[in-house]
Amino acid sequence: MSSQHDHDARERDVSGDVGSTDAERSAREWWAGIVEPGDSTAHALVSTLGASRALDLVSAGATAAEIAEALLATTGAGAGEITNLVDLISTGLQRWEGRTGSAHNDSARRAADRCGARFLIPGDAEWPASIDDLGEHAPLGLWVRGQLDVLPDPSVAIVGSRNSTGYGEHVTVEIASGLAARGIGIVSGAAYGIDGHAHRAALASRGATVALLAGGVDRPYPRGHSELIERIAADGAVVSEVPCGATPTKWRFLQRNRLISALASATVVVEAGWRSGSLNTAAHAATLGRPLAAVPGPVTSPTSAGCHRLLREHDAICVTTADEVAELAGVGGDAELLQPLRSATETRVLDAMSSRRPRTIDDIAARSGLDHDSVRACLGELDVLGDARHTPNGWIMS
Amino acid sequence: MSSQHDHDARERDVSGDVGSTDAERSAREWWAGIVEPGDSTAHALVSTLGASRALDLVSAGATAAEIAEALLATTGAGAGEITNLVDLISTGLQRWEGRTGSAHNDSARRAADRCGARFLIPGDAEWPASIDDLGEHAPLGLWVRGQLDVLPDPSVAIVGSRNSTGYGEHVTVEIASGLAARGIGIVSGAAYGIDGHAHRAALASRGATVALLAGGVDRPYPRGHSELIERIAADGAVVSEVPCGATPTKWRFLQRNRLISALASATVVVEAGWRSGSLNTAAHAATLGRPLAAVPGPVTSPTSAGCHRLLREHDAICVTTADEVAELAGVGGDAELLQPLRSATETRVLDAMSSRRPRTIDDIAARSGLDHDSVRACLGELDVLGDARHTPNGWIMS
């Protein structure tokens, strides 16, 4: 799923137009360390000017107008847009101001070193190309513990309620282990409930799994999943777009959800309440145009209400087995071939026959309301199929 | 749902072009008594020539070619079609032959009198106009015990597995009684399981309910539902297109299903196995362009597999409550208005606030990664909503 955006980013890295790779990497890390996820102004500056030049301008105290002019000079866009652009950058500068002065980045760097987290940027071999489909909402970089490139293509996001039921957990394990057995990766959010069961089933089946966190990768959240998150980091990868030390806030959870849906080829919601956070992940999948599926459950179960809402209002695909989910991710399942149904004539002829008493063609014709010739032809077919046979006294079902 | 077809039929009855109403009624009864459901050749003869003239021709031993010429003379169609038409009529004559000679119709008439069944034809005040949407597959007439015009518009078909579970029965009763309470009629097939629960719930809620049978209305089927079928005939109507005395064959069940879906404004499948007969009713509803819905259930329940198949493969609408079903039938439910979600800024500002410790706007701006002005504006809104308040030492969540 390599996008044009990704292609352009690689081009610039190779040509060196936007600075050397090392300077670029550390400048991106600086930017990723001070902005909140989804800061499209920062994204525009970094992707247009390069992280390094954008950082130089901001550090040197350039005004919003000066930065806007630098942007327009690079993109070659007309001056007509400049007023709006200056406003956006001016607000951006105010947002970043509260953080640029702090020792924020140094302490995040030290925390990353302590937990063995690496900072990936677009163009890195390990960078997941599917993330670039987020366009201007793509992260500036990703902090990773473990190996992100263990995740195969395709992968599926399995998400759902923290307050899962035995039913939802059972179905999660069935689907996740079935997908893992087919070589499909499992992406989730390491939360209690459905997420945790999806990761555990993938690990148990020796499948690849990746957890996206809302806080820093050095801060396992929820705390009760610290051990699970360690195992995911050891066997797969634990990933975040916010720096080490960052706390998981509601905003960061919502933004983290976009990374889950972007990293996976398809998203499945197994159990979700009417207002579950996993519906947000589902919305991101739909926005990205990636297949979105929901597992149905009893209508009497509040933890399936969100799934039914997705089926009803958001055109989610109804899935009930690992096979059906694999199909969404483009992996052919063992689709059952439907038995051909009986033709109308066959049904009527068989209705008119007995398995004990032989009947003549005329008798069968009268009973079925069909004409003689159709009955004779049909009996020939049923004979071949082994459903009828001829006796000296007439035809009988077999 | 009055169709052009219905309109034409009334026109002809009134004008007397196709014979007097009494002769037409008894000829239609004769035709309906000898053909199998869905005989489109008989339908063409009866609707074009009138039942009475078609009967006269067949009784007089007219050849297929003579009948075809009479048809073409009436429709004014060109002679180019005649070969095919002669073949169709010739096969029809053979089909009907086995039955025209019998005492079939007389005994059916006597059985109808004994059980109080009346024979309705298109144009009768009690004739359900929605049935005419079946076009050339419409029944020639309907035998009715009870009053068919008690059925309100809209009505909903509730169908499903004979081997229902406690879950399916519970949901059926909830939906059927909810619809009855809203004045919506319940149409079903009087079978064990879902059908029976739908009828019973409608009766218990003093709602209108109609049962369509695959055999004659004098032969309650299944026998274990004889008493239920009597109650439906007493309070609503029991209806069939095959004459009294006719046994319910597989073919007649399949054809009966088209009447269920045509009589109702929408069809809901509550529980159904992977190859359930109710999927046939669902297919008829889809063919007619009527709303088709399915109730989801546990993916671990084989009796919900057919419902999930409808959701997955046949674009059925997922319904979980009587309200949602009423909406399908065009009756506005008490649709819950979704609470507006918090804006991104509100989420981020609240993330950065404490409910115990007052914080300055600058502090909140730095913590949230937002600019000073956005935070100030947002705090104003949160203050109005009662979610934040100003103290001498700064802002706190409330």
C-alpha cells in the first residue's frame, strides 16, 4: 500500500534536498516530541521544508509570515493563500512555544534509550508504508520497541470493548488464532478485554502482533498489561507516535486509533458498547477506505450494541469466522461451495413421488400439476442424480 | 401499494369486458383450484382473456394454437411471438389436463363451505393490493378464513427457524409485541418456532395478525398449531392460494413464502439456519424491493447463521429492536438523538485540566499542546456547558 506521499518522502530523502538523513531524523524526532498527534500545520512544515529547516526557522525565532513565505517559495503556490497560512502558522507557533523551551526532548531521548525504543521516520526500511495513507494526518515518526517489520502484509486490526464478555473473548480468540494460523498479522491497542485477547491469541499461535499505545512506549498502559506488552515488544512490536514519558490522554487515545486502522489492511470490531472507543477506530478505517467489519452478537447484550450499530448505520461487513475476516484482508478462505438448489420442477416432481409406492409418469404429472413431458425429462435427471429410480410398476424416490 | 396491474384488473371488472363479476369469480376459483402456485401461463390467460373466457376455451377443447390466437387478438401483439406462445400453452394444457377432469373443485368448494372459507379475487374490497406487486406471479385468488382487511398498512412479516432458541423466541416476542403496540400488523407462516411466537405475541398484544398457509385453509399445518391457527382465523385471517383439501408440499411452501413477503411492507428474519426456508422468504422480499432485515445473534449459534448470511451476502438491514423494525415499515420510532461528541479541542483541554488543582491558561496550553487563544475560547465554552469553572488560582474541571 505504498502511497504517492511515501514515494515523495523517499525521493526527498535520497536527493538530500531537504537536508541530510541524520539531521532530518533528529529534527523529526524533535518535532514529534513537541507536537500533539494530528498537528497538520507541523506536518505541512516538516513535509514541505524538511524537519531540519523547519526546526531551524522556529529555533531562530522566525515570524509566522517568514515561515509562510518559506513554505510558499518551496511549494511554488501563489501568494493568494498567504493570509490563511500565516494565521495557521501563527497559531502553531503559539502551540509549540509552551514545549520548545523545556528539557522535554532530552528526557524523552534518555527514556527511549533506557527501554530500547528506536525512532523510525518515513523512508526507513522498517517504516510501515500503509501508515502514509493517512496523508497530512500521518505521524511525523514512530517510537518502536521490538521489530515493526515482523508484521506481515496483510494484517488485521482486532479491537473492541474493554468490558468484554466471555462470548466476545471466545470469538476474539477464534478469529485471532485463525488469522495467525493463516500468516495474517494482528494489530491492536493492548487494552483490557478484546484487545488483550487478540494479542494473546496471536502470541499463543506464534503469529505476529503489534500493539499501538496512546502514551510513550516506555509506559505500559494499562499497568495490568505490563507483562503482556513486554511479550509483544519481545515477539512483535510496541509502537507509539508520542515520545517516551508521554501520558496517554483521551486525545492521544483517539489519535492512536487512527494508527491502528492505518497499520492494518482491515479492521474488525468484535464487541463494543453503544459509545465504545473502538467505534472511533472503525470510523478511521472507513475514512481510509479500508474494509470495516463487525462481529454480531445477541441483541440482548449491551457489549454488542456498538457492533450492531456499525452493521446498521455504517455499512460494516458482518463477519463470524476467521475465514470471513481473512477474506476481507484479501486472503482466500475455504469458502464453502453452495450446493446447487433443486429446480422448481425437481421440487414439484419429488413432492408428487413416494419412496415406497411406485407411480406412473401420468400420475406424477397429475399430482405435481406438471405436463407429461416435463415430468419424464425431470425423472431422467433425478435418475442420474440418484434421487429417483424406475421400477416395473413406475417411478419411486430413492 | 396499488399497482398498475391491480388498476387494470379493476377496470376490466367494472367495464365487464372480460365477463360478469359472478362468472369471473367462479371461473377464477376453478382456475385457482387446478393450477399449482406460480403458473404464469394460467396467469397470462386469466388476466388477458378473463378467467371465464379462458375456462370456456379450455373446456371446449380449444387447441393451443386457437388459444394463442385469442390471446394475441386481445393484446394486439404481433404474430411474431406466436410459436413460443403455442408451446407455452400446449405445455400448460398438458399440465392442467390431469386435474380438469377430476371432482377436485367440487370437493374443494364443499370443504371451503364447511370451514367458512371465502374465495377472494383481485378487485374485491378485501383483496390486499400489495399482493399485486407480484405481477405475473400473483395468485389467481386467495381462500380466506377470517377477515383479511383487519391487517393494517404497514404490516411486517416476521419469519424464522422452526428450531428456534430461547433467544430467538424472546427477541421475536419483543419485536412482534412492540410492533403490535404501534399498530403495525404481523404476517407469518404459522410454523413452529419463530412464526408461532410472532403470531402469539401479536394476538396477546391485541394486534392484527395473518397466517399464510402452504396447504388448504381447512388443513391447519402443523397439526400442533391447530388451536393457534383457529385463534388467528378468529381474530385475524388464515390465507392460502391453494384450495381446501390441498396438502402442503415443498413447492407450495416455497410459493407460500412469496405471499408472505408480498403481503407485508417489510420482512424480518429473526433466527434462521444456514439453509433455512425463511431465507427463501427473504429472497422474495428482496426481489420485490421491499425492505429486508435480519436480527443478529451469537456467531456460535447455528440458528443465527442464516441471519448473518443475509447481513453479509444479501444487504439485509441489521435490526435489534421493535423501533428499528417499525422504522423499516415507515413508522418513525423514538430515534435516540445522539449526544454531540466533544470537539477535538475540548477533549484536549479537558485532558490537560485537573478536577482538584486549578491551572492557568498558559499551563493548560502547554500541557494540551494548544495555543493560548484556543484554550481561552474553549474554556469559555466548557464554562457555559458546566464542565469547567474559573477560580482565583485558575481553571478547574467541574
